[in-house]
Amino acid sequence: ASSLIVPDLFELAQDGIEEFTKLLIQTTSDPMGSITVGAMGSASSFYNLLCEELMTQDEDVFQNVITGVVSILMDKHLKKCETVLDGGEDGASSGIVVVGALSALCTNKKAALALTKHQKFLLPPPNSPQAAERIEPPMPTVPPGASSQQQRLFRLMQAMNRGNQGYLKRSGPALEKETLLGLVLRLGVPKENPHVAQAFQNMTTATRTAVEKTTDGMRRQLRIYQDSCNALFRSIITAGADARGQVMKWIIDALLVNVGADAMRPDTSKVSNPQTLLNLSVVLLKLCEPFVNNEKKSLLIDTGFVSSENDHGGVYTMNGDDAVTRLGENPTLPTDPYNPKNSFIPQCFFFCARTLHFGIVPCSSVHTSLLRQISHTHWQLRQRNADLQTDPQFNHLLTLQHANEVSVLAPEMLADTLRFFNLVASVMLRMEDSVLPLMPEHFVDDMCDVMIFVTRMAPKAMQRLDLGDIFRMVVKLLSPKYAHAVRNYNLRAKLGDVLYEVYLPSSIDDRKSVPDSVSCDPLAGGQPYLLADPSAQETLAPSLLLLYGEVEHTGYYEKMSHRANISAVLKFLWESTEHRPAFRRITQNKESFIKFANGIMNETNSLIASVMEKLPAIRSVQVQMANAQEWAALSDEQRETITSRHEEYEHEVKRALPLCNKTLQMLGFLNTDNDIRNLFLLQEMCPRLVNLLLHVLKKLVGAKGLELKVDNPESYNFRPKEMLRDLCAIFASFAHAPEFIEECAKSGYYHGDLVTKSVKTCRKLNLLKGESMELFASLPDLVDAAAQTVKADETLYEDAPDEFKDPIMDTFMIDPVLLPTSDTIVDRSTITQHLLNDPHDPFNRKDLTIDMVVPATELKDRMTKWIQEKRAGAEAGGSTD
């Protein structure tokens, strides 16, 4: 101790701090010679006694010694490490050893506190002059004796670096390059690092066993390093309130300077690298572990934290450019001051949730994009008949994929993340309704993204996890009572995707296997949550029916995927007797049902038009390619053009047909219920339904049906027999309804020969049986009879006054209504249908909703009187004849 206090008195003590640092490093690499372990425990260790002696003699010297040790570990060791796999350069120790030395230093609580007082522990305060200072990395210098070509190269490198790589002293890069904890957390297994990439070369020829061996080896080293980081953070945090406060300040800074890390293309001059944020996510997940696994402790999570600016330090601010979007619009802040029973648990919980938003969530998104890029590159190379094994770009992408999977798909990290999000769901389930709108929107968004990512990429990581609270939260947020809490249509659509990807039994749709522990409730005898949960039985079916219509706003390709998922879940629920009453509940709200039914018919129309246009084109190219002589006669450019369009059409058909099939099936099973079927017979619905069904029937059975007979139809999910069966079953379910028969007679798509041919095909292929077959077979005669009545009515209406005719459809109105926005009278069914797709008055584009229209009773009375007189006259004329 004396040699460290007064080194000038001792000849061998000039490098005392350096030697002290070496002892701490040796403590990590050689536990048997550890200076932090004594005969009676750590309190009697040489290191602890030395610290106490230094503190007793001179507290300032003690601070200087600890600061000196930390500076050496930072400058001579940590800064020279690039990954957790190497030991740095110029004799520097590995990251694992250095972090172990720091943890050893923090075994003394006073030393841990002294460590947090190091000038490079925290970033400069916001808005301070130092925070605005810029750090410019040194420019590459021309080595002595360089050739003229080398000199030009170095000058080019200098020009490229100038102004591009600098960063502010208060920024994400400064956090990981200039602060102690940032230097610690920046080490990982970055996919761009040459040493990491080298381990994953020649992936097109590597065996799966070899790849898994390399991946597992790197994951073990990464996990050991992350465990060391966890130990360091715990050592500092448990050193006392002052040391813990410094760590929390550092975490707040880390989150504030990385606000842009969730961007699609983050600005690397402003945010930290993904490995830093990923490691911080892991550290905070471990800090949360004691209350994630303890329900009693989790009750200490005070949700008022997100509304207390003084406590979260701006991390969850509701103001300015960095405002964190809330679930509710303009939520009301709590009036009571934030006064938690335990302040540390809410800090860990809410800082962890925010860190995951900047760490694991963006990393999973980047990995998904990388896999998409690999798939696209594979397709391009196949188009050119190129050799995948020798293509450098393709091999480079595969190298990045496998290198990235070391950290992004680490099983323990994924499992910890899912457990944490289940706790987030638990907290949101039990909070008061007035608090829910105050929760950040990304809590739900991130939960959905991670659940879907893990399900698709690493379902084994979900083994034995209880994620029941996530299911219950999804059901709650989709329910009518809480639907307003999620304003974002894309986020609501994701909630539906989670039900399909995670909680729909994996046997449905031949999806990847999700462990039963995830999709089934152990407290309900292992039944799927979808069937066993009481809240799901009460609200889920009508919620999904409405969601089907809402996803119209999510984008053309996205809505197809969302609706295919919703349809699959609805079909599963429909087959359950527990959910059947809930399905009927939607019939109590006519307006909501019409929106849903309109969504189905819009989707089917769009899909059928796309598929039926492209299948003949696909068939044409298949025939052309099968004729080797004709195909060879084309130029390379012609073949490439045809092939490229052919692949594009195939891709679109493969995307559209699964939803097309599921939509027809949904129309079929829903209309087996009498109450639901009656709503499809409404005047504003029935004509569209009839035209849709007849249009599809014509495409399948009509004269051009042969053009749809593509090679290997199953590869496109094109199952014409099943499609015809589902279609004819729908016709059969409506065959007894006069409204449906009348609309068939009115439809320009109806042809008796077409339906008769369909009946014969159904009998021949045994597609329908029993009563369904008989009902469908009766359709042609029923429509022919109805056609006589329709023709007679059209004769009556042909000389009707213009004021009795719908100005849009030019047909005799059944239920005339006044549009207050333009003082125009139209038929209710016409304006209802229009407003489902366009919320504006068609005559002047003013905003209009269906509840604003007014019945035109006076005109209706005159129309009724006019038609009665016309019919009486026609009957009198008929009796005279």
C-alpha cells in the first residue's frame, strides 16, 4: 500500500499501478493465484485488505490507483480487441480476461464506486460544450517508400474518410469507443469482421455438421463473454446506491444517444454498432431475471415510470422529435406523483424494454432482410444458369448469414427475450384501462416482431416456455373494448399474424413446428389456447372477422399475407363449438358485418382477376418451353425476357392462390350459418356476391378453362377441383334463398349452360354429396323461373321517371336516401357499397358516412304509389286479354 501511495520512495514501485493491473488480470486467468480470494473469503483477501489500507491512508490516492488501473485496462487492452474471439494486439489480453479483471476489481465495493468516478465512465452531459465536440479518427498516412500507385491509393482513402467517420463526443460511437462500459459491450461476433467471416467461408460446399460445430464454438465464447459482462454490471450495481446510480445514468445515456438505432438504415456516425446494443440487451435481460421468474417481485413494476420524466431521464419522452409513440392518442398523464415501492425493478424493466427495441428487434429485422436478399440473389443466379458454388457475391451473403446467426439466433438470448415479453404482456394485462394508452406502442410491436421471428427462425428456442400471457394480451387488444388502444392498422394486423404463427397448432397448414408448450395451455389439459381461453371464446371470432376488413389499409402484398393468416385461424375457430356463438355475435352489428363482407369480396375479386390473368400466361410459356425446337429458335435476350416475366407471374400466383383458396373456404363455412347467410342476402351485399361467384365459376368451367391447366398445379397451390367444390358448395347454401336466385337472374354473368355444366362436373367428380348436390342441381330451374319475374319487373320500370332511378346505377331504387353533403338522392345499397371503399360523397367528394344519409320518405311514398298503379294496370291489361 505504501508503494502505491508514495511510489518515489520505493525503487521497484515506479510501475506499481501497472503491476497491480497485471495481478488483477492474472486473477482471471489463474484463479489459484487470485488476489481477490482469502483464507476466510474475499474480505480477508490480499486485494480487499490492500483497498481498505489505501482508503484508510489516503482516499484520493485510492481513487487515483483505481482510475489508473481502469485506464490501463481500457487503453492497453480493451481498445485493442475487435471481437470476443481474439486477444487483441501487442500483448493485450482478451476481452474475457479484461472484463474478468474489472469484475475482480469491483469485488471491493469502494473500488467499484471509484471505478464509476472515472472520467470516461459517462458521456458528456447533454447540451454541454464538450458534448458538441467532434472526434475525427486519424487519417491513414502514406508509408515511407510507397510507390506512386500506392500513394494515389492512400490519398483516395484519405479523401473517402474525410468528414465521414467522425462523431460527436456525445453519440452512439462515442459511447462504445470512449466509455468503459461501452468498450466492454462493443465486443461480440460482428458478421463483418474478417476473423469471424473467415470461419464461414465456402458455405455452398460446407456440411451442416461443420457449420453447426463452428457456430456452437463461437456461441460458447460469446456466451462466456456476455456472462462476464453480466457479472461486471452486477458487481457495480450491488456496490451501493451511488455506484448503481452511475450505471443507470450510463444506461440512460446509451438509450438517448441511440434513438436512431431502430431506423431501417441507421446513421453509423450517430448510433452504436448492433453488437453493443445486443450485448446491452443481454445484460438488462439478466438484470430482469429475478423478477421475470418471480410473480411477487414482478408486482413491484410501477407503470408510472414511463410517465415520470425525472426518473426515466427522457428515455420515454412524449415531447419533441424523439417522442416515443404511445398506444393511445393524446393519453392523459397520471395526476399522482410517481412513488414506487421499489425504484430499481421498474428501472430495469422499462430500460430493458427500450433496449430490446434498439438491440434485438432491429437485429432480427436485418437478418430477415439478409435472408430475403440471399433468396433473391439465388433466383437471379438461377435465371442466368450461373454456378452458385463459384459466385463470390452469393458466397459472401451466405457467410454473412451464418456469421450473423451466431449472435442473433443464440438460443438462451431468444428464450430470455420471450420470457421478458411474456412479463410485458402480464403487466399490460393487469394495468388499469386508463394506464394502457400511456404504454409505448413499440412494446406491442416489438413483442409481435420477436415472436414471429423466433417462430420462423429458431422454434426450438421456445421449448418449455410459458407464453400464455402474450396470447391473452393479443386477444385483449383485438377485442372490441380495447381495439381503440391499437390505432396502427399494421400493428393490429401483426397481432393476427402472431395468433397464426405461434398459437395456431402447427399441424395446420404444414407450418414449422411450434412446441406444444407455447400453443397449448397446460392448465386446460393441453388444449390449444385458441380453444380453451375464455376471453378468446368470447371475443376472438368477431374480432378477427373485423380485422379481416381492417387490414385492407396495410398494403397490397401485406394484406394478402395477413388475410391468409386470419382466414386459417377463423377456419380453426369455426370448427370449434366453443366459438360458434361468438361468430354469430357479429351479425348483431350490421354495419361492421358489411365492412367485413366487403373486405372478403374485394379480396376475392382482386385475387381472382390476378390469378386468372396470369395462369394462362404461365401455361403459354410452359407449352413454349416444352417445344425444344421453338424455344431454341429464340434469341438469348428473348428467352431471358420471357423467363423473367414467367418467374414474376409464378411468384405472384404463388402468393395469391393460398389466400384465394382460404377466402372461398371462409365464404363457404360462414354461410352454413343461417344468421350469417341472411346478412350476405342484404341488398347491398347480394348482387356483389352473386357476380363474384358466377365470375369465378365462368373462369373455372367456361370455354377458356383449359388455359388454366398448368403443369404441376400443386406447386402454385392451384387446386381447381377443390376450388370448384368450395364454389359450388356456396351456391348450394344459397339455392333456397329467393333474393339470391333473383340476383342470379339479374346478373350479366349468369348463363344457364355454365351452371348446368358445373352441375354435371360436380356429379362426375363427386365433389358434392347428398342435399348439397341436390340444392346445387336445382339452381338452373329456379333461376329460369325467377328470370321471368325479373323480365316482367324490368318492363314495368322501363318508363319510370328519372327521379325514381339511381343516378349512379340507372336502376329503379328500392330504398332511396338523401345525401346531405350534395342534396342528391341515391339507392341505399348503392351508397353503402360506395362508402365501403371510399368515404366521400361521389358527387362532390365531401366527407360522408352511412349514418349521415337520410331516408327520402316522400319520394319513397310516390315511388310505391307509382309501382302499385303500374302493376294494377298490367294486371288489368292481362285479365282483359
